[in-house]
Amino acid sequence: MSHVDDGTLHAYLDGELTPAEAQAVEAHLAQCPDCRGRLEEERALIARAGELLALATPPDRALPPFRSGDVRPPRRLWWQVRLPVAWAATVLLALGIGTYLGSRSAASWQRVVTDQAGPVPAADSVAPVRSRAFVQRAVKRAPPVSLAEFSLDSARALLGREPVVLPGAPIRALRRAHLPGYAAAVVIEQQLDSGTVVQLVEGRRAEMRMDAVVAERVAAPSAAAERTRAPQAAAQAPAPIRPVRLVDQLEVTISGPLPLDSLTQLLRRVAPLKAQSVTGP
Amino acid sequence: MSQDLAEVYRTTYRALVRFLYRKVWDAARAEDLAQEAFARAVVHKPDNARGWLFIVAANMARDDARRAARERRHLTLLKAEPQTSESGADDALHVESERTHVRAALEQLSPRDREVLLLWDAGISYEEIAAQTGLARGAVGTTLARARRRLVEAYQAGQRGEHVARG
């Protein structure tokens, strides 16, 4: 394999390569000191760019409640009319023509519609084809894109060290996360038992000034939005305080449907993945 | 607002404000535009709300910049040059000055490089960035590598320039 280009190195460090691609990169890195050196340079570059961007951040405020009163219906141009409206208009038009044509025989609405369905091809053959195409398009667009799922290897590359996990608990999901103040962060979901999943968020801090960090943490819980969501949410502690631990220079927080002291105890058990054997999802 | 959109609001609002701020450079304006984008999402109910929000936000920021440029054509756009020579100890001013430097560095990137960098920093995946910018997915890493390098270089050049100017 020829040397790994910069774009691929960045994609690798960003956790955006497929597992197969990441393996190919790692195989090359294992036998190419030049590319290993470049990998570290690019890792530093990514961290530095992230720090600079973090400087260009607006003062962080608590999440404001959604101002639904501001909603103004947008102007909609004639070709942007919603599909149901367009269909309704088409049906009305067809009925109108039908009524006009059928008026000589005093037919019922039912009659008009069935009469028109036969001889006029538009209603019968064109419509199903179009709606099928529409459904196919809708299905194609359907998968909601959230934070990119990626592999443990990518997490390792992103964090620059072994991810920290709860020993023995199967990993259900692994995502890259963007957190203000962190140069790199991942979210690891682990299954404790059939009904309990805890979430570990771990990351390396970007080098930031202390007051900025404090401000982020104050604003982070977004209690206002949380409270409006459900009565149960309001019944819980209004500002979720998450235990934080520093493991191998990674800041690790834990959250899950458990009391705070249980979460704190769980957090005490987390350790770098290295020697552990963990079953994948 | 639907449950889904409420969740998107909770998880995406700040990233959207940050994204907008780096385009309009006015925190209050960025928040207004973000709120407006969510208000439109309530009406449109897009399938992929997160991606949709960033497209709408980018368009709104562009329109906003055009209008701002029209309104103050006679003013210098970048008037907030560093004013820290006397008050280096003042933290607020120091932060402001660094922000100005990063802004100047960002504005030296090509529009596409800048867009890709800001989208990535807002938590958008390569795949979505490719969909939004029209880049091939394989080109996103290369673009990001270049954008990051230029950002750091431009920032360092700005710092050096200032040191030279200060003598």
C-alpha cells in the first residue's frame, strides 16, 4: 500500500473511515514510520484547529425555551404547494370535470368518480406510479442521520488512547460526539442488564481557559428544555449533576436511568479497554 | 413542536448558534437566526431536521451578510482590529482579540473550505457534509485537512504580523 494521504489521515482521525478502510490505514501505519509521524502531526493539527475554533465561540448561555410564538408561516410559492394539497386539488378538479360531464345523467358523486376512473388514464395508471416513486424517495431519505456510528478502532484513534468502558458490559452503541471544550469526545452506550443502558461520555479537553470551561459546565444541563419535555423529567432532579472522573487523561461522565450514587459507583469501575474483552453490539 | 424536533432543538441548538455565529459574528443575531431556523422547521417538518436546519441556517446567514453589506457599505467591515496594546491583562479584551484573530483567519479560507470546517465542527458527519456541499464523500477529508492547515497557518501569520507591528 502506498503512503496514506492527508485526507485519509484526517478521515481516519475523525473516525469517518469504514472499519475496512481504517484497518488498511492501520496496516500501513504499522510498517511505515513516516506515516506514523505524519499521523501525529495531523492529530496535533486537528486539535489545534479545534482549539482555535473554540476561541471563536459565542458566550454560552442556557438553552432558551423554544419561542414558538415567533413562528411565521413561510411564504410558499406555487410550485412548493404541499403534496396533499396538490392531490386534493387534482381530485377536486377531476370531480369538477366529472360533475360537468356527468351532469346530463344526474349521476351520484360515487358514479361520477367510478365513471371517470375508467376512461381517463390520468386517475388510474399515472397516479400509482408517481406515488410509488414518491414513497421510494421518501424511504431513501428516511434514515435519520445522527452522530456518526463508528468502531472501537476509530474511537481509539480519535481519543488517542484506549477508550474507557465499564468492564463486562456489552457495548451497544458507539458514537463520535462534539462537545464544546473537548478536542475529541465519544459516547459509549453499554448494556447493564436487559432494561438498563448507561451512557459514558468521554473526551479529551481542548486547552481552554478555565473560566470558559466553567461557563460551559453551568450552561450544559439545559434544564429548561428538559423540564418542558415530560412530567417525569420534571420530577427528577432539575439540574442533572453527572459524576465526572479523569481516567488516563480522559474526562469520563456517566448517565443512565439509575440513582446518582449508583452511577457514581459504576463510574468508579470504568477502566481503559486494553486488556478487557468486550462483546460488540 | 413534536417530540423529535424538541430533541433536535435540545441537542442541536447550541451547535447551530455556534455555526451561525462564525458567519455573522454577532451572538444575538446568531441566536435570532437559529430560532428562526427552528421556527421554520416546525412548519416544514423536514425528514432530516438536523441537516435541514444547517442548510437553512447557511442560507439565512448568507442573506443576512448580503443585507448587512448593503446597509453599511460605507463602513469598514472589519473595524474590530486588536485593541489590546494597553490592556493585555484584561481577560475580556484578550478573549475578544483572540476571537478577532480566529475570525480573520477563518475569513482567509475559501468559502468551501470554511463551510466544510464549520459544518464538521457543528457535529455534522462526512456523509452529511458531502450531501450539503456537493463534495464527493471521499473529498471531505482532503478538504478538511486543507481547511484546518490553512486556519492554523493564517492564525499564526496573523499573530506574527501583530508581533512585528508591535515591534
